[in-house]
Amino acid sequence: MPNNSSSQELRTRFWQQMNNGQRLLELWYWTALIVSVIFVLAIPVSWYFPDFVPGIVGRMNLAIENNLGAWWSGVLLFMLACHSYDAGAAAYDRAPKVARAWMIIAAILLFLSADEIGSLHERLSLFGNFLGVSGWAILLPLGGIIGVYLMLALYTFWQSDDGSRQYVLPLFVGFGILGSVAIQEFIELAVDWGSGASVWIRLAVEEGSELLGMIVLLRVTLRPCMKIASSYEISNRRLFTALSDHARSIFFVLFALIPIFTIMTILVADQRGRLTDWLTIISFVTAGLFAFSRVMSGETTMYGRYTALAALCLAASIAPMYFPHTAVWSISDFVVSKQILVSAIICLLICGDWLVIMQTQSRNLKMLKALFIVFTVAVPILGSNETIVILATQVLAVLTLGITYIVIEDPKPHQ
């Protein structure tokens, strides 16, 4: 058996080989494609074999909200927004107009991510009904505005002389496939599909089209990101640069949105998606991306620790979609929310990773992490009231993002 030094050498060599931004981005693309195919295949599987691993496959149905399918679609759209922002940030110095066009695309994708998890267009439709007008009277103008800005961005690419014209056609195709889903939904309501196989086939085509559009867009947005990953010393930028450029702003905006989204969720209590879940998911995912960006840029030798931190943050983001807000565990006379308990346990593991990453810590950082641990341990004791669950998970997620940023950006060496 190899000794400890040999084992350490093998691990180091493995991570050095994997520590290539382009290779990791290519791996991310194929992973996203395979996972998307699995989610689409889950539709006929759950239709014909409803008892087959119902705890997993039953919660992967892309046609249902507040489940793993909605989580995957929302996170994938958020990743597309991050990649688009990276493309814009990298192009800013040489082509400001192209950079602004990428930012427009990033904003559209961010909105679509919030819509996928938070059911924004359904909420707007209800708002239209409240005003006494058809939901389409609200949605069509909104779709028109998004379409105009998208065409403006594509026109900017077409007019540019920096090679951005190559992105026009695939971006148009990707967004066109996404837009076709609205037409399919209209047909869904207009046609009686019965109760046979045509139901799951229609669902698979509709949801598969949506994911296909995202995969096409992922391939396009990864092209400029590949260039960033291959030339950090030239561009002086790392992937997911928005997290570094605007980390504090992102943290404060997310924290300010907690009470707003919480009130909106309480006032409109139904089975639709919730913006509170989107905020929680995006906060955890952002913390994970911030950690993993250091692995991709080669700024740390603690590859395993940073990757573990990113994986834990990703796992924490799944909790709101896997465990309903009302799901509880009863221990004797004590009732605890499943969502809060699982989130708290993962957050404590994340805190353990912080301690390993930080070899030297300031007094303020030690106190901050101690307060976070106390809060995380105390949260499950607060009870299982739905409002408390919604509020507590958001606070946990945003605090995790903030402290992860502080730990990683600490000026003292912790390589």
C-alpha cells in the first residue's frame, strides 16, 4: 500500500490535472446535458412506474412546481445568467456595446430563473385578473419587452466587429426554443389530451423543449467563458466574476429582498412556486460558485476543501425543493421542520469547511462564525411554523453566502 506521502502526491497530481478551467467547463456542459436528459426520462418512468423510487423520481417531474425538476431548471437558467455576465465583463474593455448586450441577456436569463422557481408569470397573470383584465394582457406586453431587448442585444452582436456575430444564430435558436414553450402551453389548454400516453408525451416534449433551449444557450455562453478560463493572466478575470465584482451589493440586495419576498409569499398562499425559495436556492448556489471559482482559476491548492465547500452549498440549495415548508419530523413532543433541520445540518458542515480553509483568523471573523453556529443550532428550535421556516431558510442561505465570501477573500494566506 502507498505511504501517506505517495497518497498525497497522487491526490495533488489528480487535482492539478483537473484544475483546468476549460476542462471543467466542458465537464459542466456534458454533466448538464446528461442531467437534463435524466429529468426528461423521469416523466415516462414516473407515468408507467409510479412506485419506482417515488422519493426521487416522483419529485423529478418537470411539469410540477416546487420539486427537484423546478430546482434544476431554475439553477440551470441562473448558471446561464452567470456565464452571460462573465462574457460581458470580459468584453467590456474592448467592446462596451457588446458587453452591455451580454448584460441584457444575463438579466433576461436571471428573470427566467426567478420565474421558473418563483412562478412569476403565473403571479402576474393573477395580478391581471385582480385588476379585471385577462392575464394575457399583462404577459404579452412583458413578453414583448423581453423580446425587444433580446433583439437589441442580438443586433448589437451582429453589428460588432470583434467576432461576436458568431453568437447571434445559436442564441436566437436557443431563445426561440424556450419561447416555443409558451405556444405549447397555449396548445395544452386548448386541446383535450385525454388520459393516455399522449399526456406524458406532450409533457416530455414541452419540458424537453425547455431544457433543450437551455442546453443550446449553455453551449453558446460557454464559448467566451472558455477564453476567460484559458487566459486568466491576460484578462485578469476569473469565472463568475460578478461574485467578486459585486459581492457586497449582491449580499445586501438579497438580504433586503428577504422581508419583501416573505410578505409576498404569505399574502399569496397557494401551491405555486415561491420567490423565497428562489432567493434561498440562488444564495446557496452563489456561495458554492464563489468557492469553486477559486479552484477553476488555480488560486488555491486546497482543491478538495474548496470543492467540498461548493458541493455542500449545492446540497443545501436542494432542501427547499425537496422538503415542503410544512414537512416536519416529530421527536417525542417536539416538532421540527425537515427543511430547516436539513439546511442547518449542512450549514454546520459548511462552517467546518470554513475552519479548515482558514489557517489564520481575525478576532472579528472568529466571532462572526461563532454567532453563525449559534444561530444555525438555534434555528430548528424556533418551531415549524411556515412563516418561520420560510424566513429562517432565507437568512441561513444569505448568511452562508456572506461569510463564505469573507472567508475566501480574507487577505491572510490560507492556500
